Amino acid sequence: MLQALLAGVSSIQSQQSRLTVIGNDLSNVNTDGFKSSDVLFKDMLSQTLQGASPPQNGAGGTNPIQVGLGAVVGSTTIDQAQGSLNATGKPTDMAIQGNGFFMVSTGSGVSYSRDGAFSLDANGDLVQDSTGYKLLGWSASNLGVISTTNGISTSDALNIPVGSLSSVQPTTSLALSGNLSSTAASTDTWTSQATVYDSLGGAQTVTVQFLNHTSPPPASPAPPTGAQSSWDWAVYAGSSATGSPLATSASSGSSPLFFDANGNIIPPGSGITNTVSVPGGTGANPAAVSLDFSSISQVSSNSSVSEKSQNGFPPGSLSSFTIGQDGTITGTFTNGLTRSLGQVAIATFANPEGLSSTGGNQWQETANSGIARVSTPSQNGAGIVSAGFLEQSNVDMGTEFSNLIVTQTGFQANTKIVSTVDQMLQTLIAMKQ
């Protein structure tokens, strides 16, 4: 009878463990990124009263006679299924759709989490709201280049210094468009001013002058096939009247503008770059600016060439940012420039159910989870990042309440075993009286 008593007690203890897991799941039904668990039981050691015997001497074999000693917790399983997504509209909130975990720095190591509730701290670091742990990833260079070939360490926190980060982009290309009159005399000129930016974002004014309209074009340099007329050009720092000349169509690597009979400009030949070096302001490097004349035509109307575009930007500070599905953080500056600031790292595991929960929505790798495989979102089996969303708990309340009923029934059944054995023991003791 004592064995029956102990078997009932062991089952009661097992049901209590399952009740604890169910209670934990239900208490975290609204915890971001929480993963539910379940308890699996196994029978305890069975006592063999008689071993099995084989058929022999015309008699059949007998099965072993064993008495079970109760049930114990065999394992707890973690359901790593995707939780539903909830739109928050907050740009720093992120949810992973698919496999993988965010990597965060605890200060002394790296932890893994599905909780994507992040905010910017006083230093501009992306930190987890519930823990203050820093989000890890690859930071971009000053030119917006991201290298994901390096490993991730606790020092690779993603930083978005809104309002304090400045950016400039020197001009490397200047495009002009419009018309040069096909009826202009060889003494006619047309000038157009443009603004370019040096390496420090300083604005520099240049003047492009078109002159020496010739039909047909001169023999030297040899005009391209189909050329019916030509224009020379010259670039000055400042104005053409008082500024210093920087380059002309006769400079090395440059050529005049040639037009065909339909007024279309003929593309420059091989080796022609039409590049001019524009001096920078105090402390700035000169800017090598390539002139693009491809949008200039020559028809019978007034000349009207002007600046079409240039790719430089004056100084500007970081005003806002967005996070793409590939985890790339793109900053927008007050000068209109956009530039990559970094990229979120995602860790995947061969066996995510083997991770160990450390509390605070954090996980640590174990001997059976496999090592973390770090990649960018959507690569190597990792999911994509959805900014402005949070992953909800995957706890199914219907399943949990069903398990609760089953657990309660199992608990009550085993208390009946204990009480019945107790009554039998009392009856046995009463025999002596």
C-alpha cells in the first residue's frame, strides 16, 4: 500500500509542476514575444516482481510482472511558433516574421530575444524597453557603407543620434539641360551659373560659358561622325568676368559639344570625361566635378541652358529614420540626404526549442540549441523585420484552459488514491484494537 501512496504523491507533484507551467503561460498572455510551454510526463521506474519466461516444454511463455511506482515530469517543451503581430506605429518597434532572434548586449554578454520593443536612450542607442539591453548589428561608415562580414560582439550596438549626427555630400556630378541656338553666330555666348558643394558642404558658385558656335565644326579636334556643328565651353570659379578659369573644352580629357543635323548632342568619345576641379572653401578639398551635357539640344530657338541637377548636399543633421524589412536603418537629414546608418543582426539556431529562458524575455544558447548563426534579416533562413509592429505572445488561452481542466482532474484523481490508501491503512491499524 505504501507504494500506491508514493505513486499517488509522485503524480500529485507532477501535476503541480504542470499547473505551474500553465499558470506561467496564462500570466504572460500579454507579454511581447513570449513563447508558451507544456509539460510531458513519463512513468517512474517499474518494480519487477517476476521476469518474463519463454515458451518451453509445451507450455506458453509468461510476461513480466511489474508494478509502476508513479509518474514524474519527463520534459518541458517550448512552442517557438510565430505570435500574431500588433501594429504600434512606433518606428523603433520591430517584429521578426519567421525564424530568428534579436541580439542584445547585456553588458557582459550577448542574449537573444523575440521582444522587439526598442527605444532610443540618451546616447542614441537602440535599447530594449523592458531591460535596457542594447540592440546589436552592423554600423555603417561615414559614407553609408555597411559591411556584414564581421562578427557581432557586445560593442556593436546600433546608434541613431537624431539631431546630433551631421552629413554632407560633395558634388561629383553636375548636369545641365536646355538649348543652344542653332542660329547663333560664332561670336554669341551663353552663360549659366550653378552651385556645387565641397568636401565640407560649403557652397561654391561656378559659371559655365558656351561660345564659338561653328557650323560645320572645325577640323581639330576631329569631329565625330555625323557632327554638323559644335560649341566650345569654359568653366569659371565665380563669374566669367571676374572668376578664374577652371577648365575648357580644350583641356585634357575634355572636348567641345557636337550636334547632328537633328539638333541632338553626340555622346563624347572614349576617354572624354569633361571633368573640372572646383576649389573648396577654407579647409575643404577640391571637388572633381563631372559635367553632364547629355540633356542639351540645338534647335532654332533662343539659348536657354541652365543647371538641371547636381548630387552634392550642404551640411544637414539627422532628423528621422526608417527601418526596412532587411533590417537596414536609413536616416533622413535636414538637407534632404538619405544615408544608411546600420543594419539589424538576426541570430538563428538549429534547435531553437533547446534555448534556455533566463527571464526578461531573454534566451541563452545551450549545448542542444546549437551555436548562434548570425546573418542579416531574410538571409540564411532568418525572417524579415517589420518596423512599427510587435510580436504578441503565442499563448492559446483555449488550449491552456483545457490543459488546466485535465491537470485538475489528474490532481484530484491522485488525491483520491492518497486518501483511499490512508483509509486502508487506518483499517489495517484498527485490526489490532
